[in-house]
Amino acid sequence: MNRIETEGSRFFSLEYFPPREQSARERLVETTKQLLEIDPAYISVTYGAGGSTREGTEDTVQMVSNLGCEAVPHLACVGSQPEAIREILDSYQAKGIRRIVALRGDMPSGMGLADSPLRNAVDLVRLIREHSGDWFSIKVAAYPEMHPQAESFDEDLDHFVAKVNAGANMAITQYFYNADAYWDFVDRAQAKGVTIPIVAGIMPITNYSKLARFSKMCGAEIPRWIAKRLESYGDDVQSIRDFGHEVVSRLCDDLRRGGAPGIHFYTLNQAEPVLKICRALQAQ
Ligand code: FAD
């Protein structure tokens, strides 16, 4: 039986990507100081498949820890050798890191899954449990609107359940703008015996063209009425942000009222959109 992870009274968690430039690193320190206002349960830091951002992930994890917030590294297994993953796990354990987000990642172009000894996130969850026992609390990804490469909803759900049964303690969803997709996924997972918390991943809306491009790639749907409204604002950035804020705040409020165990913001390393949403929620 997996230990059920809770965040106590803390409802929000945050996600960063490792910045490349020194100036962006410095900005992220300031962003973090601002975001501490919402008392996040932790800040997670993404990892490039094949180890492409290993140093950046570790540096950002260190920066977050230095500012007094728990940092949670992501680890993507595809394209990596098990020995390299074990070494990373040992180094995180030596630094006292207790939580990790375990992912497959996306294959660098030109490489097929067949070239990878660790093909799916479930392989990574198993490796972590075999190598590090119960040291890490493991979070895995979930897809309320189905992973874009999955053959069917049912198969995708079975693969999610396999990750939970292999030892995951918590799940974070891909972002979505349709709360029904989230509740349906939670119901279907629970019907299969899943009891771990499934935290809702939320992407604030600040830039429509980037969001549309990214959503296409990762299989997240922007409902037609939202897409049409955003499109209608053209280059009017302020109206896009205002409408995006309204839509996402309402979504977060619905999720909170409906009993979601937490909200994980994909911050894109920006403080303001997240702070504004959290302040709006706290005011209600
Ligand atoms: P999996 O759980 O392995 O699933 C991937 C696909 O394979 C699904 O279609 C699933 O149905 C299928 N599948 C699973 N197991 C099997 C099996 N045994 N046999 C056959 N098919 C199977 N990417 C990064 O590179 N770095 C990050 O830091 C990162 N962070 C993320 C954080 C969150 C919260 C989320 C939701 C995604 C993140 N991603 C990240 C993106 C993620 O790596 C991609 O979505 C990737 O395509 C799938 O990763 P996964 O861990 O969900 O894979």
C-alpha cells in the first residue's frame, strides 16, 4: 500500500524550468521571493530528457532550497542509462531531497523508444523504489484528456494505474481548462482502486499563440469558446491576460470547491499571473 502524501494545509505548488542565462537565473530568484507569499508546498523543477538540463535542474533546485522552500526535482528517464539515473538519485538523497517527479520525458528527435532501456515512467518508478527504497516520495504525471500518444483512454488509464501500483505517492495532471475532464479522470482512477491524491496542473493564460502551439503538442484542449475569445483580442496583450486571469481563477475556484487535493501551477518562471490568481482565490 502506498503512503498517501498530503501537503497539510498547503494547497498550492509551483513548477519552474531551469533558466539558461545568468540574467534569467537572477530574475528567477526575485520571482521566487515574490511567490513565497502564497506559501507553496514545494517548487518543482523540470528536467530535459536524456539529461539535457541536469546541471540546470540541480542548480535551480539548490536556488529554491537556499530561499527556504522545499525543492522537488523532476527526473525523466527516456534516453538515459539506469546507472546514470541511480547516480542522480544518490546525489539527491545525499542532499536531503525527499520528493521527486518521475517521468518518461519525450525522446529527442531522431531517437526511437526502442533505443532506450527505460521506456516508460513506470520503469523509472520501479527503478527508484528498487534503488532508493522509500526514501523518495514519488509524483507521476496524469492526463485527464489522455496522453497524446496513447491508443485509448482505457489503456492510458491502465498505464497510469501501473505507475501508482509501482509506488507513486501522488500525481500531477497535465493542464486542462475543462474541469469535467479532471473529475472524470479522478472518478475513473478511483474506480480502479487509486487512492493517491491527483493534484490539478494549471497553466495560467498570458500568451495565446504560445499556449495554442504548446497545447497542440501536449494534447491539452483549449475549449472553443476560450480559444475564440482569446483570438478576438489579437495583439491586445492586456485583454488576453485579463480574460485568461478570469477563466483560470474560476477554474481554480471550481476545483478547490469541488475538493481537488491541490493545485500545481506551471509558472513558466513568472510570478505575477500566479500571484494574481491566488490573491483572487484568497479573497473569495
Ligand atoms: P508515461 O507514463 O510513460 O506515458 C507515456 C505514454 O506511454 C502514454 O501514452 C502511456 O499511455 C504510454 N505507456 C505508459 N506505460 C506503457 C507501457 N508499459 N506500455 C506501453 N505504453 C505505455 N517532460 C520532460 O521532459 N521533463 C519534465 O520535467 C516534465 N515534467 C512534466 C511534469 C508534469 C506534471 C507533466 C504532466 C508532464 C511533464 N513532462 C515533462 C512531459 C512528459 O514527459 C511527457 O508528457 C511524456 O510524453 C510522457 O511522460 P509520462 O511520464 O507521462 O510517461
